[in-house]
Amino acid sequence: FCFIDRTSTSSDCFKKPKTKRAKRFLEKREPKLTENTKNAILIKVIQKIPNPYLFFFRKNITRPFEDQTSLEFFSKKSDCSLFLFGSHNKKRPNNLIIGRMFDYHVLDMIELGIEKFVSLKDIKNSKCPEGTKPMLIFAGDTFDLNEEYRRLKSLLIDFFRGPTVPTIRLAGLEYVLHFTAMDGKIYMRSYKVLLKKSGCKIPRIELEEMGPSLDLVMRRTHLASEDLYKLSLKQPKICSAPYMFFNTEPVLK
Amino acid sequence: MAALCVEELLARAEQREAEPHRSVAVQKELELEFDLGNLLALDRNPPRAAGAQRESRLRSLARDNTQLLVAQLWGLPAGRAEGATGPLVAQLPEPFYRLPREKPLPRPRPPTRWEQFARLKGIRRRKRTSLVWDEAAKQWRRRWGYARAGGDPARDWLIEVPAGADPNEDQFAKRLRDKREKVARNEFNRLRNIARGALPGRGLHPTGHQSRAELGRATQVARVSTASLGRFQPRLPKEPAAPPPRGGKKRRFEPLLGDLAAERSRQLELLRGLGSKKPPLDLTRAVNKQLREEDAQAAAGKGKKRGQRGKRGRQRPGGGKGPAGGKGKKGGARRQQQRPAGRKRS
């Protein structure tokens, strides 16, 4: 006997789709072996983050840390598994809650306070094209030692990495997001990459500060329990990385 | 000659030193970790960018890290996309850093009735053509839809009565009935496949089609799904009374101020037993009881064998409800354990 989930109506399962389009729509949302690129919901957004895979909501959603049902409802309806919730009140000024879902229920949620913010518009120079896959760099040993920082790192990678591609145009590596954990704060900087001539094949990198830069402070967290997190990490057995890089040398797995 | 060479070398060294902005070498205490599939680099060195010149120090740290990452990416096997003049494109490896999935893994589903049959008979799927030859119209027509082969409405004005059929039977009505029956049977089979979990409906039962046993199980599970596990749920007027609680794990105590007469008689019986000289164990009775139990077990064993042969598949009404109650309780506990982190389930 099966427990019926409150958010799924019985009609979801039994209505046979009448058109091919509806069938494709339902198949896209089914659990699959290789998943779709994750989409994000932005709620009451304060700043703009260049990410083309966003859905923008202005509805009045209650606080995520108290009640997650409205968030989960929106996630189910729009088929988005990442969310970003911005708010401001006296107790928690300039608040940003970044989170992700597993099976349309909240998996991890981390509340960050924005101490300093420089937007895209404040820095006047040319930007990189929208939709560029960014290079992500995390600096600082806190990202490995502290459990909450580790989850935050995983969350940020999930958020910003974009679609998984098999090949990449080397000249198109224009965008880098650099996160530094230092003195209890997280400094996020976005740079535009300029490839200059050097003596050898590898180009010399020069960086130009481009996009939004944030100084973040971690506030509350709502992390998934170990076993739920392990369940969400389970991958199908077919595909696995053939080798991995450690200390700049490929090591056969 | 040697002096000239040395001068050249010194000049070159000076030149190299004067152009630090052309070098791609970066010094780091701890090596970085790379996941090129995600364009990711992890730097474990404690950052030294505190203080007044934080922005410039952060930028130089970022520059160094990006330089290392780009050096790795340039080391990947690369080719030219779209011919010899296309852009230089590198082959990325699979992303290594494990990130949680969006949705759980799809569960392996049992095959549908048709799939089982096809596997048995060795029937393989053949791709159908979209056009079919229509003999009457002598042209290629669609398989279904507007102006389909064999779908011309004009041909339906006459149906021949088949050889063995009743001449007074309405063939048009019969055709309509047959079509309706076919559609209903197809729908029934589809729902049966969903109930078995062979289709993505995942075993949930549609309302109105549940059997009596399933409804009984559903009500039992619903009853036990309260915070007190169903102890204080009122029963409907015609609902059967609660089955006696299983086990005897808890001791049962009589109420303090119950039946005074019964208590009195019980105490007197006890005293009489203590006072009499009879031994507490009546040997003959004990032996008879044991013999009777053994006979009953032997009889039950014989009866079960006979019962299994004849009454296979028929459920015992008591057996249907009991395990379902237990299942509900266990299921609820397991469910709660899986999702402890702040989820409200009303």
C-alpha cells in the first residue's frame, strides 16, 4: 500500500496525457538516470546574478526557515530544484537564503547576510556574454574543515556551474567566480578573464573585476541529515568518472 | 667568446625578470585540487588577504588560482571544431565532484502485461509507417487522422450480417458496443499496470475501483496515522469493533474499584486453595491436556494441507486486517525516520 503525498493529486498519475506535447512535458519531469540541468527560482531578488536558467517570482512567500510548504509548492509547479530568497528586516538585514531541493522537498538551506554588495551596474566595463559557463574557485581551508562551509561550497557549485558539457571552447573561458573564506566571512568576486600572450602555449591570465561582488556572512543553516544527503547523492551505476585530478596529476581510479 | 655568452645570458635573465607579467608560473604551498568537468578548482591554502589591501590581494589570489586552472584546462586533449579553422575546443572529463540529484533515482519497474507477453513470444517492436495503402481509394493515405485509410464515413452505410449471426441483431449497435468494450478493457489494463507499478503511476489506486480488502487496509492505515496511533479514534456505527490487542507484553491490571463481589470471591478461592491439602498440579489433567494439544496440532497439520490444495488464493478475513495494521505502524515509523529535518506533515 502506498502513502499518497499531499502535494501530488491523484489526477497526476492516472490522467493519460492526451497530446504528444503533454507526454513530453511529463517525461521531462520524471526522475531519470541522467538529469536535466537544474533550474532556480528567485524570490524577491535584491541583486541580479548572471544566470540564464532562472524563474522569477514576486509572490509573497513566507519565511523559508519556518514554513517550507509554499517553497516546495512553487518548486513542484515550476520544476525548479534551486532557490534564492532575498529579504530584509530589522532583525536580519540584507538576508539571502540559498537552497536546493530533493524530490521537491527542501534538502539544504543556508542563510547568508550580505555585508557589502557591488552590483554589475556599479562597475562600468564590458561584461562577458550571458550564459557563459563560469570557472569556480574556492579558496580557504575552511571550505574543507567546517561542515557547514562544505555544504555551502556544494550548494554554490550546484547553483553556479551551469549545464554539464562534454567539450568547451578554450577561448570562451571568460568568466570566473572566486569564493574566499576568511575571517568568518565569504568573499565572492566575479572577474572577467583576459588571455594574454605568454612565452609558452598556456596563456597568461589577467583578471578584470566585472560582475557582482558580495561579502557574505553565514547566519542560520538548515542542512539535510546525513542519510538523506547520502540518498540524494546516489548516482546510477552506469556512468562514473574514469579518472580524477589530484595535485595536478591524473590518477587512474 | 665566453664573456659574450655570459653577457647574453645575463641580458636574457634581466629581460625575464623585467617581464614578470608574461610568466605563467605560480607558486603555491599546497597544490590545488581540480575538477575540470565542472571547471572547478579548490585551493586549500589559508588565504592571506586580510587587512587594508584586501581587494588587490584577493584579486591577485584569484589571478593565481585562475592561472593554475587555465593551465590544467589547456593541458586537456584539444581539437579544432568544424574543420581546421574552427575554434580550439577541449574535451572535458566527466564531472568528479558529487552533487546531490534533483530527484531520486528511477525505481526499476516490473514489465507491463504486454511486455511480459512480448518477451515470452519473442515479439519485437517494429516501427510503423505513417502512410498505408488504401485499396478502396487506390492511394496512400495516413494511418490515422484526417482522410485516413479505411476511415471514409461513406463506407459505413452497410454492414453485412456475418454467416453465423442472428439476422435480427443490430450490427451497428453491436459494432458500437464492441468498440466501447475494447476501450474499457484497454483502460482497465492500463490501470492494472499502474497498480502493479509497471507504469509511472507508481501503484496508487484510483478512487472508485478499490476492492473491499484494499478499502479495509486503507481505513486501517488512516486510523493508525494519528499521533496516538489510533487509540482514540471513534468508530463508525457499523464498523467492526477493535480487534483485541495482540501480544501480552504489558501486564493488565484490573481497575481498583471494580466488582466488589468478584474480588471477594476471588480472594476466598485463593484462601481455600492455600488451605486445602491437595497438590496444586493435577497430574492426570495435565497429561490429558498435553495429549489433547498434540492431537489438535496433528489434525491442524492435516487440515492445512487439504485446505491449501482446495482453497488456494482465497484470503482469510482475519489475516487480511491484522498484518495491515502492523504494516501501517511500521510504515509510519520508517517514513518519519527518513525525513527528520524540519518537515511538517499534517
